[in-house]
Amino acid sequence: MTVKQISVFLENRYGQLHEITNILAEAGVDLKALNIAETTDYGIVRILVDDVPKATDVLIGAGCVISVNPVQVIAVPNKSGGLNEVLGKIAEANIDIEYMYSTVDGKDDVAKLVFKVDKPEELEKIL
């Protein structure tokens, strides 16, 4: 399933992540997944939310630098080797994974993984 992910660019300083989550909390936006990538000078917070338009409005209104990109959310069997099976199919299809992270939905039988890949339509077909 393709969903919209918001990437928020942050200065690498104390309290910056709290500022972002506070903006979203005050607006009533629910976080569904969060991933942080950082370098020495800045970080990128990738989030999935329940209301993308509202989240983008409040973040931009607060002066945040953001981008919105499509990513694929894939349900993976929550069992030993479940991820390995999915990654094997992706490798066989010569799909490049730019990054991935997981999210929790409270179900024991599947894990949900968020993928950013070079061939999203092909990923949807093989899985």
C-alpha cells in the first residue's frame, strides 16, 4: 500500500524532536510511525501520520522545512524468516531499497515495514 510520508529536516540540537512532536500533538495529529536519520549537523525525521494535510499545514506554519513523499507499507509475516522472505523477493526483482523502517499496529501475526524503493510499482506487484 502506498502512503504519504512526511520528512522534517531538523537542526541537530537538544529539544528539536520534542518541538516537532509538540506541534503535532497540539494539532491533534496522531503519529503512526517515526524514523530518525542524522548527521553531525542535521537530522531527518520521517513520519507517518493519520492526517497528512493537517500535519503539513501545522509544520510549515511553524517554520519547519518538510517534504512529502510516497512510500510503501508492506505487511510482513511476524515469524522467523518473514523479513528474509520479503527481502529475497525484492532482491530477485532487482529493486533497490533506499531505506526502510518498521511500525507497530498491535497485531501479532504481521509486522508492518515502510519501504522507500526505486521501483515502487514493481514492489507492489511482487508482494
